[in-house]
Amino acid sequence: MGEIIENEKPAKGKKKRARKHGTHIDMTPMVDLFCLLLTFFMLTTAFNKPKVMQIALPEKPKPGEKVVAPEINQSRALTLILSDNDKVLWYAGLADPTKPPLPVLNETDFSKDGIRKLLLQRNKELFKQIYLLNKDVTEGKLDISQDSLETRIRDLMRDDKSGPIILVKASDGVNYKNLVDIIDEMVITNIARYTLTDINPVEKMMVRNFKNAKSSVAASN
Amino acid sequence: MGKIKLGKKSPRIDMTPMVDLFSLLLVFFILTATFRPEEAAPIDPPTSISQTPIPSQNLATIEIAKDNRVFFNIDNGSDTTKHIRAKVLQAIGSQYQIKFSPEEIKKFEKLSAFGVPVAKMKDFIAADNADARAAMMTGIPMDSTDNQLSMWIRFARTYNGELDVAVKGDGTAEYPTVKKVIDALQDNNVNRFNLTTNPEANDVSLDETL
């Protein structure tokens, strides 16, 4: 895109020749076009690529196939029931109507001092291990690749013997955000074992009783 | 005669560097452009701390709108000569005794997410602009008697073995709908899938546990 500027001397001779034009390209239309295209592309580009959260669920039993429910250690079992109005009801242990008493329901929420505190307390060991491992890597004390870091974390999670086994159950009034939030909390607190399952009739009854008790308390006040 | 007369020159700006810069930027934007897909309905996904980017190819997206309508979208895969979208459409058409013409299939390949029952697919493809199409989207039926979402997933998986599934739901979508979507996935043995989220900072520290 060089430009040649000719000396524009007035013609001396008598003959008025057609003056040689300098090869001067007017770039304004081109610049206009570029500007337009540039603006168009800038505005239509989606820069912020969305992120994804991976989730793996246990396989669904095929019809006719009998599945033996895995034995869950009662002391490690923790059930979170997502309830409407962004509340989480939880109980420790198992709710077995044949072996009363039924566990007590507690209410908490999605805030930092709510569900996260609960999960961190119960998953202290594993969380600490993974946290320190991550810290060593970010501070450069430990020089390993991202892949081997992930493998190590996976191994730690697999060998976890004390952390909670969490069953997340959602009732019908829950929205999608609650579901994503609770799975996110699992990831944040490095819970090794959790899954999504359906709420069972016993728990439905427990939730109903809990709500009734709460509303009667509120009414008596 | 002694004085040199300067020719009256119009102030000419040398635009070469500007043009250079513009062309560079333009080339950059053209090459990096990934166009925002035509959105069936505005969806505002919840946030999570996840940093994993969404797979760019071989992806089936299930969108759940605010009003619990469900949309489906698949891409043509990493090898566009396989025409996966076309095959899936033909397969599902044959289930409902609907024959799609080559022109319809060609047009369908260029569309993005859709949320219409298969019976209305012909009208949907024939619609001439995005607004008309958006008005037609009533969501993909997921009743137990006519679970079309499950069928779409099944055919998508049949024709694309490397398919990843991403569920992009609005934060306010209701759980029963989400549950139906997850069930449709699990019925097709998709037990690993992605939930599309917006990024959020992770601010948890060790002190909180102590």
C-alpha cells in the first residue's frame, strides 16, 4: 500500500498534456468498510465461553433387574433434601421405619454458613488433604502436572474412609438453580461420594411433619 | 520569482497504518469468531466454580427455558461430511412416518436449537425467519407415552458415537422438568453429562473448617 507522490510541476511546454496523476489511492471507503466489518465481528463474537460442570450418575437399573442397594455405613450417611424457598433439610444416618426412632430433620440454607459449613465439618479430613495439595502446587512447592494433580486428588477421594456419603434428594418445588448449587457445594467441599436420588415416602412424611411442626410453632408464637 | 510558492495542498492523512491495524484486527476477529447461536429463549444458567470449558464439537445441548419448555440441539460433529444432523432428522422422521425433502434437510442442518414436536417439524423448517420459528417452539414433548426428547437423544447417540451432552437450564426452571430431562438421558445410558453454568469465584479457605 505504498503511495507515490509526484511532484506536481506545472507543465512548462505549450502543450497541455493530461497531467499524470499520482497513484494515490483514496483509502477512505476501504477504511469505512473495515470499520463496519470490525464492529460487526466484535459485537457478534461470543467471547465468554460458558463453563460446564461434569456430573456422573449411577446407572439406572434396567426393568426386571434386581439391584441390591449398596450398604451405607450409618455413621457416614447424610441425606440432603432440597426443599422449596431455597432451604435444605438434612439428617444424618438412615431413615428406616422398621428401626425407630427416625432421625431428626434440620433446616439450613445455601449460604456460606449454612450447607457449606455442615459439609466442611463432616468432610474435614479429605478437604484438608486436597486443599493442602492444591496449595503446594499453586505455591510451587510441589512441581507436578495438572494431570497428575487430578489423579492424586482422585486417588485421595477414592481412598476416603471417613468422609460423608451424601444422598441428594430434591422435592418438587425446587428449581434448577438449587440443584446446581448443591452439586457445586459438593465440588467446593471436595465430597468424594454423593449422588442424586429420588425422595422416598418415609422422607416425604418426615418433611411434611417437619413443616407442620414449624408452622404450628409459628402459629403459637 | 525568489519566493517559493508552496502549492496549496489539502491536508492529506496517511491512512496506511490505520488500514494495517484495521485489517489485522479484522482478520483476528473473523478467525476467532464463534457466532452466538440463534437463541430459542433467553436462558440464564446458574453459577458454579467449575472452570471446565464447554466441548466445542460433538455436543448435544438440551436447553430448559424459564417456562419449562425444553429445546434440543446437536451439531454436525467434527466431520461435517457425515451430516449427523440430517441423519438424526431422517431417523426420527421415519419413526413418525414423516418424510423430509432434501431441501428441508439441508435447511434443518443450518438451524440451531429447536423445540417443536416432530409433527410440527416441517412447518418449523419452512418458517422463514427466527421470530417465526421462536413463536412456534412449544418445547419438545416428554410425556411417558410420547417421549420425543428421549428419541432425539437416542438417535443422536446412534449417529454420533463421541457425543457429549450438555444440559443448559435456566436457574428458575422447575425440578420436575429437570428430572424428566435427566431421566430421558439415563434411559439412553447417558450417565455422564455436563451442566452448563456461568463461572463464579471459589472463595473457600481452610480456616473455615477449623
